[in-house]
Amino acid sequence: MSKFWSPGVSELTPYTPGEQPRERLIKLNTNENPYPPAPGVEQVLRDYSIDHLRLYPDPDSRALREALAKEHGVEVEQVFVGNGSDEVLALAFQAFFRQPLPLSMPAISYSFYPVYCRLYGVDYRTVALGDEWQVPLEAFDPQSGGIIFANPNAPTGHGHGRDTIAALLERVTECVVLVDEAYVDFGGESAVPLVERYPNLLVTGTFSKSRSLAGLRLGYAIGSRELVEGLERIKNSFNSYPVDSLASAIGVAALEDKAYFEACREQVITTRERTRHRLGELGFEVLPSQTNFLLVHHPDHEAAQLFVGLRERSILVRHFNTEALRDFMRISIGTEDEMNSLIEAMEAMIR
Ligand SMILES: *Cc1c(COP(=O)(O)O)cnc(C)c1O
């Protein structure tokens, strides 16, 4: 509390990011990619002319948007980029969700959404997840100020196919439907091909997870020209240069190397399925996942205790101390070696 703060600042509940430890730990708590970025990224860093840093970057990030447009089969005017998808989401809340009707979101999803609601004064309603932990798209009220959900969802890992998203968009036509695809590359189905047909669909993505660039801060949105223009109006009223020139160049290089990208994501998927199987053998209930993490629960062991035990063995996972998730741990998929260490630690605690 401070008398210098604007009214309302002391009432905010900021997002709590996963810990970034100083000591060397096996870090399976924030869904980073265990593999390095594409080799072309390193080349950009080696060749980058220091003189570029003297100048402001392109405010429209044209080169990066063109590369994303090509990658996703859309026009460059349908692509928006920002300083991480968290920033893109924040701008989308301002551009589309400050409406008279409340925003709708799943009761369990990315915990940043309610944080933005409070920050921007957006009223919201939640819908409970279904029996299979799926986001019940049929439960979303078309009379909403907007709809937002992650697909595949976090931290549950469940994802809907494109047809199911299309069915939602047939029903909901009067507000923006924002589909957060931070994890789509690990086995989900992207809704991007639907943006041509549904002008109210906005899909967001990130370079942080499947492109191994969480430290760079690069995210994007794809949608109709009118939605992208709305985002640009907010962006240009806030910060004309959210994406620096180095980040742009690195983003382009990361998109170019398709073979590396495929190999990386396939390895994460293979390791995920192997880990899921081995945790199952130890008596864990493990939700099916289309992401680079697993949500796990053990019927005979408290998640909070397992979390502490892992930490003592230098392994960091995520435990959410909320009513719905208290019995679970979210475990990011690391390298094969890292997951072997995790399994060994679990074995030692459970046996
Ligand atoms: C990681 C994550 C983001 C944020 O990604 P950044 O681009 O690193 O800001 C957004 N949405 C979900 C669901 C995420 O898990």
C-alpha cells in the first residue's frame, strides 16, 4: 500500500509466475522447452549488426508478420505480433472485452485471464469443466461480452478439434471468441484455418514453448482484418515498438527451420507419452495431454508433499494451491534424462 498509487492498484491480484530458481535444478515448472532454439537463431545472434540497435525497430514488424502469415496461410494484415503472447492477450482484453456483458471463460484455465479482468475492469463468468476435464464449449453463453479459453487447455492438457471450435463459432457470432493456442504444436489442432470464415475468431500463439524462445518474449494473434486493426489501435496507443529488431530477426529465423521444429516437438511428444506411461505404473492418475506438460494426481500421496520431496531432490514442478487443483501437480516435459530423474525420484518417494 502506498498513498502514491492510483486508486485500485492495491486491490489488484497480480499473476504469480512459476519460480525461476537461481540454483541448478531440473526445471519442470513453467513449460519451457528443454531443447535449444533452432540453429538459425544462433546464427542471427552471431551475425547481428550492432548498428541495428541504434535505430528504432519497424513499428509494424513487417518481416516477422510476413513470416507468420506464410507459416499459417493467411494474409499479413491478419497477423498481429507482441512482446510475448501475454502482452497480446492484455491488448486483446482492452480491445475486445471491455463490454457491457460479462466475459465467459472456463473455471480452470490460464490464471492470467482473471488477472487481466481485474486490471481492465472486465466482469466475467466461468463455466465448470466437464467430466473429462474438457472445456464445455456448449456451455458458453452466446450473450457474452466475449469468450476466452486455451486450446489445448492449461493446466489440464485437454484439447478440442477444429470442428468443435467451428460449432461454437456457428452459435456465437456477436462477440469475440479468443482461442489461446500456446500449446497447440504438441498435438492439438489449430483453429487458424477458421479465421477466414469467422470474423469474430482471434487465435493467439507464442514462440515461448514449441519454439524454445521463452526468454525472447514473442507472441502473436491471427484473426480477421478488423480484429487485427482493433489490436493495432490499442498497441499504438500504448507502445509503438513492443517487438524489438533483434527479437523480430530471431523470430523469422525460428520459423524458417521446419525440420528442426518438427524434430523438437516430436521428441517432446514421445517423451511425454513415455513419462505418462511410467507415472501410470507408479499408480499416478495422469490426464491425457496434447501439451508439453502432464497434470498428475496420486491417490495415496499428497501432491503438496510430493512437490516438497521433489524439490529436496532438486526437481521443480508446479503445484497450484487452489481448491480445484490442490491434489495435482503439473509437470513440464523435459529431456529424456530429466524425466528419468523425475521417475526415479517419484519411485524413491512412493515405494
Ligand atoms: C505460456 C502461456 C502463455 C504466455 O506465453 P508468452 O508468449 O510467453 O507470454 C499464454 N497462454 C497460455 C495458456 C500459456 O500457457
